[in-house]
Amino acid sequence: MADDESLFEVGGTRDYSRVALVVVTLLALVVATTAVPALSPAGTDTPASSLVPIPEEVRGGSGGSGSGGGGGLGALSPGDSTDVGGSLGGESALRSQSDEVHFRVQSTQASYWRTGAYGEYTGAGWERRGGTTPVEGELPVEGARDGRVTYEVTLERSAASLPTVWRPTQISRPGVSVTENGAITADGAVPQGTSYTGVSQRPADDPAVLSQAGREYPAAIEDRYTQLPADSEARLGAFTDELTADDDDPYETARTIERWLESNKAYSLNASHDPEREAGVATQFVFDMESGYCEYFATSMVAMLRSQDIPARYVVGYSTGEQVGENSYTVRGMNAHAWTEVYFPDVGWVRFDATPGDERRQQERAALDDEPATATPTPVPTDQPPTDTPTPTDTATPTPTERDDTADGGYDVSLNRTAVPGVPVTVTVAEDGVPVMGAQVLFNGEPVGATATDGNVTATVPYAATLNVTIAGTADERVVVYGAPSRENGRLFRPAGPATHDTETFELNTTAAIAVSGDLATGSEVSVLALVDGEPLRRAAVTLAGEQVATTDDRGRATVRLPEEPGETTLAVRRGAVEGTRTLTLGRLNVSVEPTAPLALPLTDARVNATVAGEPTAGATVALDGERIGTTGVDGTTTVSLPLADSATVAVSQYGQSRRTVLEGLYANLAAVVTALLVAVVAAVALARRYGVTPRRIGAALARSGQLVVVALVGIGSLLDRATRRLYRRAALTVDHLRALVTGRVSPTALLAALRRWLADRSGGVQSTVTARFESLAPAGDGDAGSDDAHATIREGWSQFLGHVSVARPERRTPEAIAAHAVEVDDLPADAVWTIVDAFRAVEYGQREPTERVPAVDAALAAIDDAVERADDADGDAPEGKPEVAD
């Protein structure tokens, strides 16, 4: 092609096929840049992304995608799943050394900033299951609390999960939800620059409280958070069993595992496991790896706890970050962190961090202080004009100078944590922000070591009221060359100057807290836990009433037997200037013996009640007259039987104490009771004679009373018998109806109609009967009283007769039809039936004199009653009747 020839021309003419080829190629490139992200795994860059510059705030910074494919948001978007570790060439938020600021915090307390938690361990990583619940108002908090934390977070990059302090109760930002594991998530990405406030309630972390929490876990918590993949972590259980064999409770187990991981595994970001092995991450880390970073420490601690059936879960978020002012913190990508939460009954989830804190913070500081190979000009204070003095580079020859010990300032001395007696602390020595190497460090005048190239030296804080950290410089009194900072293995440092005596003083907490577990009772053994700022007070003398009785171990614990005598005693622990005291009140055993009768009498019972400090004492030994008879129950009581004697001694022993109670005058009490009874008898006899009450009259009255009782019982029995017989007859009649239906003698329609008529009769029959009874009692006219009585008698007899007839709705039938039904169906005596029917017709329709018919009606009713009773008694079967199907 000629130099002046166009790309789209050949021989001076336009080649349209070449133009089409270029257009198609461009379209293919555009399609590829848009389609590949939808087909690529989460977190994978598109081909175009490696070619087209994308702003860092859009890509997510050097923090990487984080665990779980958070789309480049790092620990601000933990995702629903995460793998532990990974190749060194990949990005991981939890081993990022990025100094990019993720968010800033104003908080009443330094805290860990939680963004997510996972409950399901796969052996290779973690999964988060369960839905979310919209946050509406204040979130509930269960369990013991240990203070309120208020904070304001300002995001410096977009986030899908909002950092909070565990346990959040209020979040000012709307449109957020809470996961089952207590993380606060947003419906969409929260943009950079967003600010929100939060309020959290810290769970109680007092070791004494956690040690006493026990193992009564809710079933849902235990089932979910003790799960382990048996095929990948089988070795871990046996190892953890042995490691924690001497631990008495879940808190001790958690602390043992935490300390073991801190002490036996180094911290390194250049660590990885073999994902192709069957053994899980935790097993590989515990048995095969020398070092790891937070993901490995947190995962291994959770798995080890679960192997002991202790609920635990994996949590991600950020460590405290860099404190830049009072209550102000800057949290960067390098602060992304993972830790463990352990569940304690009545407390909730409590944080544990097995990652070695000192080593992690050193790496963060090194990353934050790292500078390019060529030195930059030394900063000049803003209140002074810049000078033209050149700044030496790393390759320049240092200029010999002397350290001006009279100048203001001197070395900068800082501690990595609050100094606590008996706890290791790392001292950092720097000058103008550059670490000082070779500086001799003294604690309260005692040399503890020299600083390394990072300016650090670690030593144990003495048991004193103050910590005086003295920087003595080198022992070489010659002029020291220290002008330009030096580098060693890429680390920038400055050699220490000649011997000086720069001293920083730190006030120490010298008040020890004492927790006592066990029965606070005389003679009991109790466990004593001594703490200073939450750290064990080791090798401290334990005294009771001024006398040393034990020494705390490396966990700050000791076993002490309490005095045998009740009252107040002082328990104290002391080592050096650190001291703590606690007053213990040992309750006195109190015993009371109360007779169950009004007076203590021989051969009667007495109730023994034992208490200590007002509380019932169970298991106390009870003896009667020197012979052991049992122990008190859970309510602190028991019952004794008094002997046939004039006195009884009840002795109760518990907690090394013994109390005796003597019941005296038992015979005198018995004599008094007998005398009172005799007096009562004499008085009763005297009153009986005065009022003419004789034994015969009393017997006759008792006999009459007995007769009345017998009559009442017979009447009640008769009523019950009649009711039972009637019910039996009705049941038999129902069986007859059903039998007629089955055999075809009665159609279902006719039987249903009969049932309806029977129900209607039951609902209206009572009213008809009552009306008839009232009518029978009403005056019959101007006749004499005898005639009225006869009318009432005849009508009552008719009503009684109808009670024996099974005809339905008798008011719709004539007396003749009723009589025929009674004889043919109910098998009643015909003569008696017609006698009653004739008398009723004569009185009701014929206006005849009823008086002469009353005896005949009474006799007829008696005959019918006898017939009915004989029918009921015959073989226990009710007389069969025909189904009532017609009116």
C-alpha cells in the first residue's frame, strides 16, 4: 500500500468491502465489552476494562472485590458467600494493604465496624442464608448489655452493607434491612458521601458473667451454628478436645482456642492453602500452615468451637482504624478484617479475635508509612517559608551531625494499646515520623530491650501505679551519624542518637475487679477471678481476712475455701501496686422447728425449716436425739416424728455450721391437752343434765337423722333409676327405627319426617305439658272444692298416662287413637288404659261428676306403672315398639 493511500482505497478507488469489515469489527468490540460482564463470573474484569481507564472510585479501589464477590466494594459488600484465602495474584479485601479511606467515624467508643456475618461453613468458605427484615423503628436487643455506643459514619466510597457496632438498635438511614445475623444492608448501593448515625448496645463481656452463662442454648441457635462438614474437619475435633480438656465452661474454651491460635500461628498476608485437598481450610491451617491472616484465624476458631458444640459464626467488617482525633477514626481498606462471634445464653453473641493484633497492626502501619524508593522533601511547617536546602536522597552520603538534646520535642513515644499491668505492650519510638532503631527502652528504670528497624520493642508492663517509658538512646557516646533516614529491606528508619533520657509517663489502672463463682457460704470452695481492665491478674496473692490463702494462675483464677464462721470477711488480691478487695457476707444457718399440732406432743409430727441468709437450704443433715433421720428438701424443710419422751432435740448441719433446737415439756403439753378434754367432757355432761338431754334422746335423734339420710339417698337413687330406664327405652326405640329402615319397613323420607315431628314435639311438648299442668290446677267453675280436686286428679292422671305412651304429638290424636297405640304398640294393660281414657273423656267432654272416677283412675295408673316396671326388668330389654312414622 502506498504511503498516501487511504485505508479504504485501493488503487485510488474506495474499497467498500474493507469499510464493511472495519464497521463489523467495531460493532463486535462494542458487543464484547457489554456482553462479557453478563457472562463472566462475579468480580471478573471485562476485556475492555483492561484497556479503557476507569476511575478508581468506580472500580472500587485497590481493596479488591472482597470476600464474596462484592462487586469491588471490599468488606463494604461482603456478599452471600465467600471463599477463604485464594491465590496471591487475586484481590482480597481481607488482605488488602490499600490506604484508601473507606469511611470515617465519629464514635463515643473505639469499636469494630461490622458489615456481615456467615453461619454456614462449607469447608472451603462461608455462606449466608436467610432473608432480611426491613428496619422499622428500634431493633430489639436481647441479653445482658454492657453500655451504649453512639456513632456517625460517613462513607468515602459506595457500600451495600453499612458498618455498625454490634449490636445495632437504631439506624438513621431509611430503606435498610437487617439480616438474620444482624448485619445492616441496603436495598441498593449507598453512594459515596452518605452519612448516617447509629446506636448500638454492647453485649456484656465480663468474664465472670460469660463463665457462668452455661450451655442452655436455644435449639435454633445450636442446630445452625454448631454445624461442621464432618468429611473435611474430622481431625479438628479430637485435637480441640485435647486442647480444651481442662476448661470448665464455653468461655474458657473460647479463650483457650483464641490464645492458642494467637500464640502458635504467625500473621502473614502471604499465606494460602491447597483448595484441591479434601481437608477443609480450618484443618489445613491448624495442622499444616505456619501462618495466615484474619480469614484463616477466624474460620479456624469458629470450626474449633463448633467441634465442641459451642455456637459460633464468622464475621467480617473492619477493625477500629486510625484514630485521628478525639473520638474520630479513619477506616481504610487495609483495616478490613474478619473475626469470630460466640453465643452465650442470656448474653447473646460476643466478639472474639484470634488474629495476632500486634503483628497485624505492624503490617498496617508499615503499609501506611511505605514511601517510594526516592525520598521526597521533608515537610516544612506552614508557618515558616520554604528553604532552598536540598533534601538528601537514599544514595547521598549522610552528613555527620549531633543530636540536639536541648531542643524541644525529642523522641515520639507511643503504645499500641492501653497499658495494663502484667500485659505485653509494644512501644514505638519515632523521630519526625520516622521509626528509630537501636534506642534503649526502660520500663520504670529497668531495661526491656532495644527498638528494631520498625522502631518497636515489646515488653510486659510492670505491676506499678505508673509506667515510665525511658528512651536512653544508644550506649555510644560518640557523635552519631543519623542525618538522612536509612533503609533496610525496604523499611525506612533512623538510627538512635547518643544516650539521652526522654521519658513518657503513663498512668496505670491499679484496681483489680474480683468475681467469685460458687456458694457464698461457710466452708465452701469458690472460684476467684481477678481482672485488671479485663486482663487476668496473674500470680497475685489472694488473702482472706488478711491471711494469704492462694495465688492466682496465668488465667487470674484461684480456688479458695471460705471461713467456717459466718459473718463478713474481706477477700483481696494483690500484686505490686495492683490490688482489689471484695467483702463477702457468709450467711448464718438458722433453724426453726414447728409442731404440726397446736402443741408439741409425743408421737406427733414437727416441721423443720433450715435457711441461710434467708434462703432455703437444701440438703442439710437433720438428726433427732442424735440419730440422723434425713436431709432437708429443695424448700429447706423436712418432717420429723417426735418421740414418746418429755423432750426432743433436733440438730441441723450444713456448710460446716450446726444448729440445735430442743422441744421440751412434751409430757406437760400432753397432760394439758388431756385435762382440757376432761374438762370439756364434764362440762358437756353438766349441760346435758341441765337441759334434759339423755343418751336415749340423743340416740333417737341420731336415728331420725339417719332415717332422713337413708330416705334422701333412696329418693335420689330412684330418680336416677327412672332416668336410666327412660334413657334405655329411648335408645331401644331408636334401634328399632334404624332396624325398620334397614329392613325396608320404613322409607328414609318417612323416618326423616318422623324425626322432624319428634323434634318439634320436644320443643313444644314442654310448653304444652306445663300449660296442661297449670290448667289442671286452675278453678273449674262454681263447683265445690271436692269437684275441683277431682278434676285436677283426673287431668294429672291423664298426663301421667301420656308419659308412658310413645305416640308422637298426642295433642293431634283422639283419646281412642292414643289408647289403641298404648295397647298395641306400648303393650300397656288394656283395662287400665280404657279406664283412664273413659274417665278423661267423661270429665273433659261429658261434664260428668269426676269424683267417683278418681279411685278407678288411681288403680289404673298403678297397674300401668307395674306393667312398665315388669317390662323394664324382664331380661334387661326394653319392650320393642313399632317405629313412629305417622301422626
